[in-house]
Amino acid sequence: MNLVIPLQAVAEAGVHRVGGKAFSLGILASRGIRVPRTLCVTTEAYDLYARSTGLLERISLELNRKDFSDMRWEELWDASLRIRSMFLNTAMPSTLVKKLMQPIEEFFGDARVAVRSSAPGEDSSEASFAGLHESYLNVAGIYPILDHIRLVWASLWSDAALLYRRELGLDVHHSSMAVTLQELVDSERSGVFFGRNPADPSQAVIEAVYGLNQGLVDGAVEPDRWIIHRSDGSIISHDAAVREGRMVPGPAGVVRAPLPPDLISVPPLDEGEVRRIVEMGMRVEGLFGAPQDMEWTMSGPDLYVLQARPVTAGGSGQADDRAWYRSLSRSYDNLTRLWARIEDELVPEMVSVAKRLDDHGLRDLDDGALAREIESRVELCALWERTYREHFIPFAQGMRLFGRFYNDTVRPQDPYEFMDLLRSDDLISIRRNRGIEDLAAVVRKDPSLAGALARGDLSRHPGFQQRVRSFLDEFGDLPCSTPGCAREGRVLYDVVLRHASRHDAGSQQSGRTTEYLEEYYLLFFPDEQQPFARELLRLARASYRLRDDDNIYLDRIKVHLKAALDEARKRLGPRADRVGDDDIPRALRDPSIISPVQPEAECVHAQAGFAVRMRQLVGQPAGSGIATGTARVVSSRQELSAFSPGEVMVCDAIDPTMTFMVPLAAAIVERRGGMLIHGAIIAREYGIPCVTGVPHAVELIRTGDVLTVDGYLGIVTIGEGTLQEATAGAQGHGGGCLGGTEAL
Amino acid sequence: MDFEAREVKVVDHQQLTLQLKALFASQGLAVLSTSEHGQPYCNLVAFSSSDDLKNLVFATTRATRKFSNIGSEPRVSMLVDNRSNKVSDFHEAMAVTATGNASEVMGPARDALLKVYLAKHPHLEDFVMSPTCALMRVEVDRYYVVSRFQHVMVLKLKE
């Protein structure tokens, strides 16, 4: 069977073998519409590759580690990155290379090509989700082409595709991907024709940019826009863009270049050309019988159609939260602007807002004024949480953008190697921990200090007191672990004592240094690409640092809300236990609203008392290493204060208010999933084994359980070695999972 | 290699070897039985066999019960079969029970057995390469080969 077929043969081959994109290009070409010279690599090539290399089963293993419904979006991204890494590290079998090489080389020679996805079903009108899969422009030479075919195959499992897996019917054993190879057109102007305006079905829309289409598709270049009457093709309006750049072919791939000054004031299309594109769009619509979303490009006088697919009924606006997730995917330019905004405006503002809030005056407020103060702080927190969601979370994409870039270029075995390049001693939480450790080191040498700290009286140790003050000046007190702890420094005293009680200290920087890794990374780029490689690294480091620091800045505001709530609870006395935080201001104004009955305590450990227990839980390996220790389930700040050195911290999600206990932990188990989340970052910094994304971790594990945390494989084993257990009178084995799942 | 043939007098040595190899190649999973103070304990494991049939190889992390069991009692048994959960299994299926000593493979032998193992289970590479994962081998003493319901042969590899 031919794995590579020309455009003339795609109709006969069928859409299931060539994918929607190639299939419609075949129809266009057969009707005399100009399309680029195109070859199609059929789905059988993907199938052969994925089956013969064992990749299919590896993808299945990856996607079946846990139930999809238990997976957060971040985890989808992680899964997608790992799958991509499998493709990057799995060579094509030589038989396949032989079959692809000859026809592709013969057809394209040295020509530059675009390697594009063409998934069966991807472009059908039922499931048109543009941009789920990937395309690579300006690839030349047979080996680079083969390499990029693998990247396009990998994009069958992109995070966006995983997000829409149900709609796409994505399935490891039945889904496949065809690839179109198109000779790169020397594009002067490019754009899209949208046959039906989602805002008004009687209109069509044209968008156009200078240079390649890539800039328009990924949002890097702002387009000029024309609104057209569908009935007669007349122009209703023209929105001119601020024309600054265009995408052009670089040495390999595409680069954004400034627009030559003489083009800045000239729209990419004149009226005659707009009409010509409308005519083409309508002609294509006539061929397929429905309005089309058509990509086009112009080279000299020639108009090419690059692809066409039906406009979906609902337009592109998906109403669910997944659209928000997809909007997180940002271009480098966009992230650079976001970075400036965060560092120059938002962070300083957060710091000054937190500083302005005064907790000392709370005691002097009457109940009504305290209620008002709480309400205003609630509003303030909500405002900053929104800012966090709108700006800080998207900025975390900087790490992801770099991660993909790094993996595509360096192709490491470990898809998270790039994280080692981003590590920083400059994170606030790390600097704060170092400060604690320094204080602890002093206490270790002088036992009388321990007693003074325990009593909370440092008056006889002025030197140490001074050091504590400078710590508090720089970092503030550690967040309260018990309500009503108003005395400054008390939480810090307690934590310092705990740190002092263990011997070894400090983060265990492992293996290769960041400098070495940076040099190694830069080796992969020719001189002209070094500036970009460095800039992207700088952006990613800022993203890594801010992703962590922003939590602390946000918490510095939230801590004031908590202080006000604590003051209110103190005033309300024991009754306050029957009031949720939301109702505190109301209760302050009118304590009679407080229900006289104690609400029934929620049963957290629903599993307790059952004979079934879990023996082994699976999550994601987020910090390498292995450790055994006693579990401490931390579901509240009170429980955090009971945490002892050498225990395994089990929690829903580590937030920065808990970070100062992390260096004391033997290992970390977290319900929230993701490799780039706070807990994972901190665990990596300290070289502590960490497993994240363990569904129901805090319910299934109980304080006191002996845990073995395998941070290489993401496995948490509950229970001691079986010998001890046998003597203690063993109970049910292997809670529900095949005892040997780990070997399956 | 030596045979104890029961029920049949003449056994084609070469043919039996080929049959075992074919069975082992056709099956991804085997049942491994370890024991803990006399209490047998079975698991499914992804296995492969060395070309000379002297070793059966599987992988496990060191935090598992089976690993711990083997540490205190290395004598184990493994079962490989090709049943298909149909009545015809009674005359068609073949089952091979191996007995022998299990241990973690270290040193130069590891590379060769690892290669054999990953050739059969390429998707387990990440798992096997983890520092927490042990590559195990059962040095087989005997194979008990059961076919056609009651047809049993014992293939002795060691005294």
C-alpha cells in the first residue's frame, strides 16, 4: 500500500486515509482551483509507526493512569507534553523511512515545504475545532521533513485535542493522523476568508496580513479586516490594523520581522483583491455546498487556497470553560507584554495594597466598622483573585512555551529537564526558607534560645531578636496556623524550633548545575538564533519565579482578610464556630442570626471503617527520589502546625503558606495534579520525592499510615513492608488493584 | 537439559523447546507466585524469557509485596498459559508452570536481559528504567508442561 499519495489520488483514497484537509484540497485541485503542490502521507504511516514502536501502548498507559474526569487541565497539558516527548524520542522504523523517503524526495527535492496536520474528522462540519493540531512551515530536506511529520503526529494528542477528546472521538486505538506536505508558497499577503460572520449570517469576513498566514493564525500579527455582504460581495466596512510586523521564512521555520516602512500605511489588499478573494470563497462554498473557513495566500498575481473547511454551526465561540483554557495558549510576543505588565504594574500594586492594610487598628473598630472592613477586604481579595486568574495564570504559559521549545530542540529523555534550567534561588519562598534555616542554625548552637523561643520571650537575646526582626521586616510573619494568633512572630518561633530540631538542612541541589544546563541548551542554536533562545529562557525563568511568588503576594493580601475575620471570631466567642466566613459580617451586626445548633461535623474520612483499603495509589512523578515515612494528612492550617520533621506531607494542594514546612518533609503527596504547580516546584528545589495528582489522596491516606513515595514513577504505596504486616496479623491485600499493576 | 516424560515414552526435545518458546512469545503476562511465611501470593507480571529458556524475566518496583516476599523466600513459581476462556481450552490450551529461584538481576547480565525484556515490552521502558524498579529473573529449575487437559511433562533444567 502506498503511504504517500499525490493530490490527484486522495479522492479515491478516501477521507479516512488522507484526512479532511487533504481531501478537500484534492477536490479544489480537481476543479482547477490553484493550490500549492501537495503530497499526502496517509494515516497508515501513523498506524505503522505507532504500532510497530510500541508507542500506541505507551500512549494508552499514559492516558489511563487516571480517570479523565479526575484530570485537571494542567494535567492534560502534562500528559500531552509527555506523549510529545515519546514521539520525539521514538525514531521511525527504517522500513517506514524507506517507504516515505523516496516519494517525498522525488516530489519536493530541496523545496521548502509546510508540514500540516490532516486528521480524519478534524475538519468535518460536526467537529470543526480549528488549531487543535499543528503545522510547521518552511521545512526543507528529507530528514527535517520526516522529523516534522512525527511532530504533527504527536499533535494528535495535543492538550487542546485531549480537552475535546469526546467531541473528536479521540481514542488511542482508533484515532490516526494523516499529514499534508505542501510546497511553501512565497507569500506576500495571506489571510482567511470566513464565509459566514458568526455575528451576522448575512455577512462574510476577510482577514489579511502581510507575509505568511502563520502570524494571523497564532495571533502574532494583527490583521486588517473587511466585512462583506454575502449577497453581492460588496464591502460593508474595513478595519485597518496597526501594521507592525509580518511572519517570514527564517533559516528554518518562520520568524516575525518588522514590516518595511513603505507597507505600514498600505492595507494588505486593495478593493479589487478583496473582491477576488470573495469570489474565490463563494466558488469554494459552491463546491462544498456550505460556507467555508478558507485560508489563502497571494504570491505576485497568483491566489492560492491553502485549505478550506466548513464553518461550524456554532461558529468558533465555545461557551464552556474550555475556551478559557485554550485562550491561555499565548504567543511569545503576548507573554512578553504580560510579563512587563505583571512585573512593572501588578506586583508593585499588590505589594502596596498589602502594606496599606493595617491590622493593628482592627481592635479599635466597633462591630459595625469591623463588618464593613471585612466586606471591603473580601472585595479586595476577590479583585486580586480575578487579576490572578486573568494575568498571572496565563503568564505561567511562559514555562510551558519554553518547555516545548526546549524539548523540540534538545530532545531530552526526561520531558521535564527544562525545569532544572528554570530553577531559581530567588523565589520568595526559597529565600524565606533560607532565612528560617539561618535562624534555626543559630538555635541549634545555643540551646538556651530554644527555651526562649518556646516561651515566646526573646528579651534576653537581643542579637537574635534583631535577626528575627529583620526576617519579619523582609517576609512578614508566617501565616497563622491557629486562629487568633495575633502576637507577631509566634508562628515563626514555632517553625524555627521545628527546623532546629533536625540536623541536616538546606536544599539538596542535585546533579548538573543550572549554568551547565544553560550552556548545553545554547549549544543547540546557531549564532543568529541565540538571542531568541536566550530571550525565551529569560521569559520562562520570570514565568517560573512569578508563578510562585505571585501566590505569596496574593496571600499577603489574603492574610489581612484572615486577620479581620479572626478578630471578628474572637469577639463572637465560641458561637463563631457555627458561622461560615461569608456570614461573619452579618453575624457581627446581628449575632442573633447564629444558629443555636452545632452543625454536624462532616465526615472527612468516608473510607474509615471499611474493610477495603488502598495499597497503592498512582499519580504523576513530580519530584524524583524515593522515601518512606509516616503520613501526615494536612487539610487545615492547624494540621500543618502538627507536622513533624521526617513525615510525609499529604495534602490537597500545597500553597505558599505551607512552603516553610516542605524542607522538613520526607516526601510530598498532593491531590492537585500538575508538574508545574507550586508543590512540585518547591519539592524539586529541595530534591524531595513528590507525587502529585493522586485522586482523593487526603481521603484515602490517613495520618499515621506508613507511605513509600516513589517520585520516579509517581507511585504511593501504603503500608509497611509485608513482613512486619504479616506478624501484625495481615488484612486484605492490594486494595482493588491488581497486586502487580506496577508490572503491567 | 533432561526430561522426565510421563504418559509418553518418547519426547521430541527440540519440538518441546520450540513449543515453549512459541508460548512464551505469544503471552505478555504470567502469573507469579511468591510466598510470605508459607502464605502463597499471586500476581500478574509482564514477563519475557531468555532464548535458552533458563531465565524468566519480569520487573517490579522495590516497594511491592512481591519484591519483599522474594527477599525472604526466593523460591517462586510462574504460570504461563494460552487459555482463551472457552470450553475448548480443555483440549486446546497449554499451560506451563515454572519453578525456580528469583532474584534481582545486577551487573553485566542485566543489560542482556533488559534488552530481551524491552524488545517484548517496549512500552514499559520508562517503568523499567526508573531507579526504583528492579529487573528480576527466575532461574528456572523445572518446567511443568500441561497440554490436552491431562498431558503433563516435566522439563528439568537443574537438579
